[in-house]
Amino acid sequence: MKLNLIKSIDKNYDVIVAFTYENDRESLKKYFSGEMFLIDKVLEKKEFKGKKTEKAIITLAVNGHLTELIVVGLGKKEKIDNYELRRTVYSTLQGLKGKEFLVIADEIESSQALAETILISEYKFDKYKSKKKDDKEDVEKTFDFIGNIEVEALVEAKVLNDAIVITRDLVNEPSNVIYPETLAIEAKNNGDKYGFEVEIFEEDKIAELGMEAFLAVARAAHDRPRLIVMRYMGGSSSDEIIGLVGKGLTYDTGGLSLKPSTSMDTMKSDMGGAATVIGAMTAIARLGIKKNVVAVIAACENSIGGNAYRPGDIIGSMAGKTIEILNTDAEGRLTLVDAVHYIINNEKASNVIDVATLTGAALVALGTTTTAALSNNDDFYNKID
């Protein structure tokens, strides 16, 4: 998909999308002065006010070319936020046919959120489908923007979208494709491509570090663990290091506290935190962020076997503390406790952001639109948007 910033409407488009606030048609008047009489009449007939989720489709002749104008309501200006904007944009784009699109963005407060949503709306993961919904060659779409938007916003949106795609692809891959070794390879390949250092520790080195909790979880798995360390030193004059830790359970059976089969098919995604920090590192490096960032992933599988760790066991940890195991399906905190200790003590991280699919109860409590967060540093937490 191509994104361009233009100054005037001087080519033909299959679809033009204009976002308007409630009872505000100034951006329409600005770009469609000659067609405004017809637009007003159609909107009045459709009783379109610009309220949230309202949509009106008008067929117009623009530059002598027949095109569809989609007028989308955003509701009251003071009540729209990025979340509502993204939902509105995403729902508008679903099912749109064509190749050339124009977005009128005069009324959009966050042009980057707009561009990000347009880009990610095209995401799909169908590489393993033998018969896709549309076997025809995909047509590359072009979105031109006019109005309240900057080139920098488009560039950053593209970088962030690429990072999201990397993250989603890793999460969507099955566990026979992405396991600790191949996850480490993916991190290394991205580091080589985008410009950050990647160091991979195999099991003997992990044992030398004293990561007993991490290795207890990994003990019964056929695919052996990897400790993945990614480093980007973009603020070399500063001693501050931001630490990112991602939960890297490439598959979680629950261990001897075995999950029910209905809860197990999605456990390939228990490395969502790891995928997120890999994606984040690609974006940080590509944007040339003037900060020092280190990311750590303790990658392993929580499997069953004769040597699996058991409820009732007491194990050690890198910090030298002992841990009593009551449920082997609480494996994430065991791998993370060693990863967090490592990043603070060995990589000297000043602040740490730990990203994890931990725990399922957060989804039950908060649903799919709110992320659970815990912090012991309110100042640092409030900097995270």
C-alpha cells in the first residue's frame, strides 16, 4: 500500500473519504465548492448530521470522473479520541473496492492514528490456506491524503505498521514453525535488517547465568530454550537504558497442570509479549530513537514429560530466591522473574516494561479493548501512551 500527501485534487479516484464532525461541513465546502449544492441536498435527504458512525455515500463527477464520496461522521469534536477514531476509520474501510483512494483529513486531530489504521486494515494472515478467499492477484492500493496531515506522520505510521505486521505474523505462526530456536532466528534476522544487536544464549549459557526458574519451565520440552537479548544504543551519551521484557512461551500446555483441550489451541500465541518487543525493536531502530533500549526474551515451551517440573516442587531463580510451585500453568511469571532480574542486573536497565499474555483473568475482567497494567513507578507509567 502506498501513502502520499497531496495539496490539490487533480487526479481521478475510485473512492473519496471525508471525515466530518457533527454539523460541520467546512472541509466539504473547501474541496467540493462546485458540487456542494448536490452534496447538501443528498445529505439533507439522508438526514446526515455527522453524528458518530453515521455514513453517507454520494456518487459525484469529480474532474470529469465518476467517483464515490463517502462522508463519515465523527460525532462531537470534543468527544472523539484516538480509539474511537480508529474504530470509525477501520469500519469505513471494510469492503471498499478500488485502487485509488483519497482521504480528506482536515478534521482529523491525529493524522498518524488515521494513517496507521488505514495501513493495518489491509492485514491478513492466510499463508497456509490452500484456497484463499480471493485467488486473484492483490491490487496495490494507493491512499492520497489532503488536509491536516504531515509527511512525518505518514512515515512514522508506515514504520509502526511494519512493526505491527512483524508482531502479528510471529503470533499467528503455529508452534511447529515458531519455537525457541526459530524465534531467536527471527529476532536475529530483524536485527541484521533494521540495525540492532542480537545476542542468543543457548541452554548451557542460560544455566551458567543461574536462571533456574526459566530452565525449570523449559525442562520437559523437546525444543530447547533460548535467551534472546536485543540491544539498540541510540542515546550513547546517556547512561539511561530502557528495558523491554517479552514473555516468550512459544507453546504452553499448562505443564502437568494440563490445560483443557479447548483452551490449548491458541497457546501458540503465549509468546505475544516476545513478538511485541521484537516488533518494537524494529520500529525503534528504524526511527532512530535517541534512547538506549535493551529487550530480553526468555523463550521456551511449557511441555509435559517424565522430567517436567511438578506442583509441590521448590525451585531456585537467578535472584537466589526460592519458589514453591503450586500450579505449573503459572509458568509465565517463572520465566519472567529470571528475565527481569537479568535485564536489571546484567544489562543495567533503568526502567523495565514487561509485556506478557499474563494472565487470562485480565481478559475476563477487562475485555478486549482495555489492557491490564501494573506499575511501581507512576511517573514512568504515565509516560506510556
